[in-house]
Amino acid sequence: MSCTRRDLLRWGLGSAALVAAGVHRIEAATGKKIPLGLQLYSVRKQCEKDLPGVLKAVAEMGYVGVEFAGYYGRKADELRKLLDDHGLKCCGTHTALATMTGDALKGTVEFNKTLGNKYLIAPSLPKEHFQSRQTLLDVAKRFDDIAEKIKGEGMLTGYHAHGNDFQKVEGETAWDIIFGNTKPKVVMQLDTGNCRGGGGDPLAILKKYPGRSKTVHLKPHGGRRGAPIGEDDLPWKEIFEACETIGGTEWYIVEHESGDDPLNTVKQCIDNLKKMGK
């Protein structure tokens, strides 16, 4: 016998029970929860001063992975040791598109192999790529080419969302031009806050591109200044449901870029996510 949300409400179960029922259904289908990682750009100034200390603190908060956006002058083997020391995994690197092109690609692949990372994500694109639909189609082809070259290494490439990706270029958003013209193996790293801030609808985009959201940046939007995830205006329940049913999501990656105490804020984010069953 299956039960619907309406049935649960009719039987008098509260919102906490509804969330628990949803979590149970998702875990039954997937066999595991989606792990939580942290984009270290959130705490970049602290990382510059004491990367080992930050990784220790992040692990103690309950994060199981980190995504790099810069390496703080350290080699791949040094970073891997730090991750291993604190029981952390590398759930991605933000690496410029140029470092995945031509002769640079081999070094990028080797660096990420050492880290144990399979997600090579371009964090942004230079302004000139947004000049026309054709320049964006050229970028889409580059992502397809990179994806083909690294698939034998067990790696994936992709692109991370910024607000300008949801502005129209010749009648269509840059995001849709790129992901409407790349193969499914190119990762759509949606950033919930950046998407909403740029005028996009993160929930609609997750539904439009099923299976493409291997890693998703959880970033708040709205609410008070510096509000952590769960105390903002995004429809988190619906976003999580989309990720966990059709998104193909393998990692949730928290990113937070405002507030006066970044380490405390990312702790508030994961604490709130745990309260939501994540």
C-alpha cells in the first residue's frame, strides 16, 4: 500500500512527519543519502591563513567532502594528505576552462587523480563567450570535446552557474544554449542562489534537465543579510525532491558568500540541512 501527501495530511501527520516520509521514500529508492560537501570559496580567507585548521573544522561540522576553488600554494599530494588526515573527500574542483584545453588537460587530469576527484567544473566563462549564440555554441562543443577526452579516466566536466547565465542571448538564456546543446554527460552544476539572483528558477531548471545535476551548489537567496540555508526564501523541500528523484545528484555542495563569520555561517548551513533530514 502506498500513501500520498494528501493521505498523510488527512491522517493528521505534521510537516515533520511529511519530511520524514519523503526522506524514507528517497532513501528506499537510492539506498543512501546524498553526501554534503563544502565549496571552500565560502571560507577562502580562513583557508589562506590556515587550510589544515579549516579542513579540521569543516570535518568536525559534519561535511564529508570539499570542493576546491584554488589550492593555496599546495601540490596535489599535499592536499590529498590533508583531506585524508581529516577523513574528507574531494567532491570537485573549480578549474578554468583553459586548464582543460590542449596540453594543459593532461596536467589537470593528473592533479585531480591525485586528489581523488572526478568532477572538473569550470567556475565561469570570460565575457567574450556571451557575445552571441554562436560563441556559446562553441563553448558547448568544447565541453563535449573535453567530456569525451576524459571519460576514459572516469572523470566528468561541467559548468557552474552564475547570475548572468540566465540572461538572454539572442532570445534564449546562455544556460539553455549551453545545456541544450551539450551531451548529457556534461555536468550542470546549478547554483541555487546564483540562479535565483540572475532571474532564473532553480526548481524549473532541475526539472528541465533531468539527470544532469551530478553536483549541486546549495546557496541561499533572500531573507536577512547573511541568512544561512533554510532561513532564506528558496523552496528547499521541492529543490531537494527534484535533486533526489530526477536530478541524478551525487553531491550537495554548500556555498555561502555573505556574512561576517564565514565558518560559523557554514556550520549553521549544515546544521539546518541536518534538521531537514540531509
